[in-house]
Amino acid sequence: MDRFDISPFALPNCEPGEYRFEEPRDIQQLRVRFRGQIPEVLHVYYLRKTWPQVRIEYARDMDNPCAFGWTPIDDHFNTQWQQAAIQVHPESPRTARITFKGLSAEFPDVQDYDVTFRRTLGLKIEAPDPKQIVSVNIYTTSRPVTSHLRVELNAGKPTPGHRIRLSTYNASLVRSVHAPRGVRPVHWTLELLPEAERSFELYVAHLQPAHRYCGDEGHLTFSLDDDVFTISLQSLVEEGPIWYAEKGIYITFASDPTRFADYQKRIEGAKTLNQRVKEHREQTYAGAYYGQPRPHVVSYNLGCKHNRQRFWLEANGDLVLHKWNVTSIPGKDTARFLCDGNARFFFGLERKAIIARYTDPPPVLAYNIRARDGDIAIEQKSFAAPLERPIFDKSLASDDTIVAMVRFRFVNQGDAPAVAELPVAYSHQSRKSYNAYGSNGLQDDYLIPRSEQDALFVEGSHILSEWNGQKVMRARWEGTMQPEVRAKQVVFRQPLQPGEACELLLKIPYIAIDQPQELHALQNLDLDQCYREVTAFWREQARQGAQLQCPEPHLTALHAAHLNHVLITDTAMPDGSGLINTSVGTSTYGNFTNEACMVTHELDQRGLHEEARRRIELWIKYQGTAPQPGNFTDYEGMYFGAGGYECGAYNQHHGWALWCIGMHYFLTGDAEWLQRVAPSLIAGCDWVFRQRRNTMRPLPHSRGWEYGFLPAGSLEDVTDFHYWLSTNALTWRGVDTATKALEAIGHPESPRLRRETDAYRADLIRGFETMRQYAPLVRLRDGKWVPHYPSRLYRRGRDVGWIREVLEGAVYLLISGLYDADSPQAQWILDDFQDNRYPQPPYGYLIPDFEANWFDRAGFSIQPNLLAGLMPHLQRDEPEIVIWMFYNAWCSCYREEINAMIEHPSPVLGYSNAAHFKTSDEANAIMWLRAMLVYADEQVLHFGRAIPREWFRSGKPFGTEGVCTRFGRVSVRYEPAVEGDRITAEVRLDLRSTPPKVLVRFRHPEGLSLKAVQVNGERTERFDPERNDADITGLNGRVVVEAVF
């Protein structure tokens, strides 16, 4: 076969002369047949946006899957028609072959890529009279082949049903069914005969894909009586044979001597990673920590509660003042940030031997760096304090002036005189440091930006520079060291005798202060008094709400510090409304609604409902004021606007906000508040129902699979418009949760909303099932193949990059509750994520020497603590998997030296992108930690559902208190006995409503089963010795449960 025509697989409902495809194709030539003579004038147009600038065939997807995740792709809604440079080759008076000239004929600057194909989602052929065109054949760069397949039925189980119908995509069936046994072929339908052995062979013409992303993969679809599934012929080549155990069907090449019985023997003993985790020793914090690469050090943040003037303290001690913090939304500080870009103070400690970096004891937000310069020991201590009022003054505004207090202490630890010296340099247009992989030549090997430095000079106790012709005070210095101007720097020096010490204090205001009262206030800031106040303040803040203590000190430390990370990251609106903007990365990101909801929900779980409400009501106030990119007809009722802080082309934002508002009601029980905001909530639901009606009609270039979905729109960081799984699943979760909340208070609109919500769910499941049926099966590590749910409609298989395929992938069908976590679909999805998506490129980090390292490095996405992929396992009661995923994800992002989470190990484990504190990811990790101790769904309140067994081995008490659930506020404290045969749990229940069931679990460190249980001193038989759950349903107040093993 010389050529393979892909035109039969074009989308229906296209304009005359248009041929659109579900995925971009590398089209090399056309063959056009006309009714009459070949027209003298012919034009060919193709759809494009990102190509040829993006050349995906050269992408380093396997080498750097992290960066590859952001690769843009084209869609049908944002591309434009580009006229192609063509050549017409008559083959007969009525038939012409059309080829493309080198691409440089259209784009002169692509001489290095002068290809003769066009990568496109669609073609348009223009002739003087479109009716002249009789037929069009379309050929790609991929090579045509014919494969001879053998299909065995009753493979491992009887194949159900009475018939199988065969069909193809990017392929065609040739000849007829060959060598039938136990089946009766009628064209391409096979009647299944009641025989034990049933098999047949067939020939399929298809394409050998030129590269992984060319869209030419041939598919063969099996339509059974009760279901449909598809295989990829390319997957058969690369990973076959294919065994779909669910239906007892085994497929291989006819030339492959491997029969099904042989294949079963070959895979005997093979297991999925989920199975292996359950059989493995249980993961521990130490196991995950020491099993991963040691991370590079990262920066810290200093600030005050709800104030936007946050200082970025680099790992080398430099201080960065971000301009965006005070200019993104106008405030009284905006005009006083007298810099062209981000300001940076340089102290040069990176050239010394830095020996320690650490925070003050959590939750205090102060930082310490220790270094050596020969015999001189250097200590840098830094924290932030308000300029003109104490930190605990509740009237502190978001745009009040904050000062970084940076103290350097020098000690001569040698036996001879030495000179303590600190250079201070400054740039009014610099940037923060990035890891070595992200430098792009803009920083040196010490990760210091190559910034033009200002000329500093000293006047009295002030360090100044010039900006736009005016002198600007940048810092005040105090201490016994003496300044000396060298070139553009100010160098502080002091000779020290052995054992002698000196100090330099820098007081650095975030903005340029020049008023006498401000300068006086700066002078009067006393380091020791400020430090006492700051320390007391942050400890007081962290005592609010839920508390947690556990045997792993780093887990306890971050739980204590996380709230304060949020309090300096999130700023009060400068309009005086009292509302709070939720930023999801300190001095890095604005209000990404989806991630802001994670932060807000954690506050609600902590019991800080007023903090949560002030964030939620920001979305309510600005509802409908900011649009999202998509084919939407209006934005009335959409949650996204945040008074100018809104960020991210994430169509899922709206669904997250609906969910967050509904959950705020369930965690507070505040019906009066819900009644007040109900009009906003209903408007948010109605926006969804109104928009999805736009897909309930015939649409151009559509198969109708999107019926009832939201219109195509942007996913998130990748902004191509499609009918995304996560957007729709999360939006359904939002309207479902909002409707449940309104049902709970008997709102009169709730019956209508319930009908609309359930209809939306039905349409989504139909669409997702359709795509599952036409997407190829995927192989698991146990040798079985299972269905795959693509990340969007019209994507027949894996999507491009980890963001689309993993971070926004099919696990959201389970997280959203659209599919039950115990369903067969859930098992397919969770096994596929663990075996194929998390642990290997192009969808996960590369794990070298997989068998040696998988247990400590698998089980999480490239943004490890954003995707809640472990929660379905908690719902399924798989504690071993939950603990494994939790520890591995935590250790990949937790940085001990700052007691905080980063966003991504980037591009590989051990390196970090410069986005921390990453409060949304941190909030998730904290909630997952808490859920191991307290977890509630609508039916059961669980205590200790996934506590690591190692914790009980410690002999130390642990637990959490003051956790808010949908049933009320609860606490639990476990006390393992020293002798190891009994464990006591003290549960405190302050219930607002009665849970249908309340269970307390005891995971004995040696895996022993319960023998006896006492509740409040009385023996009970209400326990499950298999799961080690004690049932305390119906009790309230203080409940003491003693478990005996």
C-alpha cells in the first residue's frame, strides 16, 4: 500500500471544502478529483496558531517532562486560516495531486525547518466553484502498513455477549475475517458461537506514526453487546500483546507465536504498583526522605499579617523587594516604591561558607543563616515588623509600611586578630534567584542575578541611592561597624580581637520613606523589643484553630507554621472593605481561584471561619466582573473576579468557588449566612446551566459528544480550548455541593437546581464514557490492559504533557465524586495513574534504576501536593497507599531549612522552582495529614483511618484537636502503651449533627488484630477485628476507647 487516506476520519459538520481533524496532522499532499477540468486557480488553507514556532516532534518530552507540560497545542477555536504555498501536479484532466512548497515560502525565517508538510487541525480547499470538487484524499507523512492480527476470545474468562462488531479510526479493515474458530463472521460483525475456543484473524491497513504526536495512530474498536473498547495498533507494536481481562479478549500479531496461555505464564507474578505498595513494608517519613535526592536550598519570606509588603529572603541572605506586591492594586504605598523593577540588597554571603539555614522555632516567622569567613563566624537574623505600630495592632492596614530587620553578628573565633567585613550592594531593577536550570544566563553560577547595581552612598545613618535624579533612602544602619564606600557598594568593617564580636543592624523599609515622623519611627525601632513582639504575635496566631502533634517533627512543625505562611501571603484589600485576597504563592502568585479554595478550605477545617469567609466574600463581591477565556456567551454569575487580583485562565475556577462556598456552609452550619449569599450561589449555578445549553445543539465540526458540557475553553496554564474533563467534573462538583447546601436549608430553588445538576451529571458521564470507549486501552504493570479516560473529549488517547494528562486528568472523575471511588472505573484510573502516569516521562519525573527507587519516588505528579490523587485511596480504605503517596509527595516538596513547601521540584527532584511559600500546595498537604487522623464523608466520621503504624511504635501520644467537619468540631488523641498490647484513643465530639457512623481505627505497629475494646470503661462488641475499627456511633462529648491486641 503506497498511501493511506485520512479524509474518512475528518470531523462531520464541516463547511464545504473543509476537512477538520480531532488532532493536528502532518499533511504532506492531497489528491483532488473534479467534475470537469482542473481549475486554473486553486488555493489551499490550513489552520494554525502555534506551529511552526512550536515543533513538538523535537520536544524533549522524555528528558525534561516538567517543562514539556507547558507545551502549547492548537485547537479549533483559536487558530486562523493560513494560505499554503502549494504546487499542483495534474494526474489526469480531472485529478490533481497537490503538494506543499518548503515552509520557508510562507515563513522566510524558518530556513532550518523548510519542511514540505503542514501541521494542522484542518484544511480548506478553494476552487472557483466549490461544487466542482468531487472528492479529496488527504495523505500525511506517516508510512502506510498492513498488520495481520490474531484475536483470542475467552481469554481468562468467557467473553460476554452474542456478537462483536469491528470498526476503525485512522485504519481500515481489509480482505475479510480470516481463520474463524467459534465465531461466524458476517462482514465485520462476528457472531459468537457457544464454543469453548473462539478466535479469528484479520488484516488492518493503517499508518506507522512518523512521531509520537502526529495523530496518525491506527485504532481498532470492538463493539460488544454491553460495551465498547478500542486498541491502538501502535501500542500493540510497542507493548503488546494486549489482554483486556475485563472482557476476556487477547490480541496480538498473527506472526507472534505467543498464545494466551503462554502470555499468562509470562506475566505470572507481575503486579501493579498499587498491589506492590500493599505488599511492601509501610512507607515512613525517613524512608521517603532518604530515598529522594537531597534538595537544593531555597528562599524564605518575611512579612506581617494581611500586609502586602513581603520581603523575599534569598538562601544566601540577599533581600528582594518585589514591585508587583505594591503596584498590582493601587494603594497608598504604590507611588512610594521608587524602583523600576524589583529591588535587591546583595550581601555576598554566597562567597562565604554557609553552614546553616533555619527558621526560628515554628510558628515564628524569623530566619537565621550562619556562615564562616575564615575565623570570622557570621550570623544573619531577619524578621519583619511594622514601621509605625506594633505588629499586634489590629488596625495594621495592608499597605502600611513594613520594615525588614536584618542583623548581622560577627565573632572572631580564631586565635589572631581579624577583620569583620560585610559588603552591601543594591539594585533597583533586579530579580529573585532561580535554580541552576532556570538561570538562562541571567544569573551567575552562585545564582546571583546579573543586575546593574546602583551607586550607594551614606549620609549619617542612612544608606541611599539615586533614582530618576532624586536621592532615595534605601536603609538605615546601626552598630559599631563603620561604612566605607567602594565603587558602588557600601562596605562595613570592624577589626576584631580573638573572641571579640560586633553587630550591624540594617532596617530596610519596603518603600521610600521621607517624612520626619517615618524617619523618627524607623530610628526608634528597637530590635530586641520588635523581636519579642514578633515572636509573641506569631505564636499567638498559630494557637488559633486546629492543632496537631505527631511523632514526625517536620509534620508537626509545618502544621504549626502553615497558618502564618497564609497570613503573610494573603493581603487585606486596600479599599478598607475587610475582605482578603488569597494569593497562592508568597510574592509569586495572585488569586488563582482553584488553589485559593484549597487555602480557604483548610482555614475552614482549622475552624478559622471568619478568615475563610473574608476570602470567600471577595469572590462574591466581584462575581461576574472578570471573564474567563472560552466560548461562553456571558459571565453573569461567574466566580473569578477578585478585585484585580484574579489570575489564571482556568475555567475550573468557577466550579471550585461553588464547592468552596458550599463546603463553608457544611463546616460552619451557618444557615443565616448561607441564606444571605444564596442569590449569589444560585446565580453561579445558573451560569453553569445556561452555558451548557450552548452545547445542546448541533455544532460545527462536531460528533455531538460534547452535548451538555460547558462550551470549549481554556484548561489552565495550557490555554487551548477543549471540552476538558477536569473543568466539567469540578464544575459539576461545585453545583452539586452548592445544591446540597441549599437543600440542607430548604431553599425553594433547590429542587430546580437538583434537577439541573443531575441532568448535567448524566450528560457528563455519557460524554466521558464515549471517550473511554474510543480511547485505546492502556497496559498496566501486571500485564493486563484497562480502559483509559482521556483528559478531554475528542482526544483518543494520552494528551500532550503532564499538565493535561495527569494534573488535570481522569482522577478528577473520582475526586469530584462523579464516579464512585470503589467502582471498577476507579480501579482502572488509579492503577493507570500509578503504573503509567506518575512514575515515568513524559508524564512524570524520570526515576533512575526504577526497581531500586520506585518505592520512594513514585506515587505523585510533577506538582506533587496540588493533585489530591491520594484521596480516592483514602475513600477506598487503602491506608498503605495513602501513607506511601503522602510521604513521597511531602518529602519531594518540603524544604527543612524554611519549614515550608515549594511548588514543583523542577526540572527534577531536588531542584525547586522559585515559588514558595506555596500555600495552596501546603494547605493540601496539611489537610491530607489531618485526614489521616480525622476524615469525614457524608456517611462516616473516621478517626485514625490512615495513621502510619510507625507512629504507634514511638510510644508517644499524638493527635489533633479542634478539627471542623460537616458534623461538628472534633478531636482525637492516641496514647500507645509502652508494652505494645493496648492503645487508647481519647475522642472529643462537639457534634452539630449526628453522623450515621463514627469509627475509631487502631493500626497496631505489628499489624495485630483487635481482641477486645472498651468504650468509656465498658466492654463492647462493636468493633471490626479485620479493619481494627471500633464503632462509637451515637456518642457525643468525651469518649475514651481502649483497644487490646
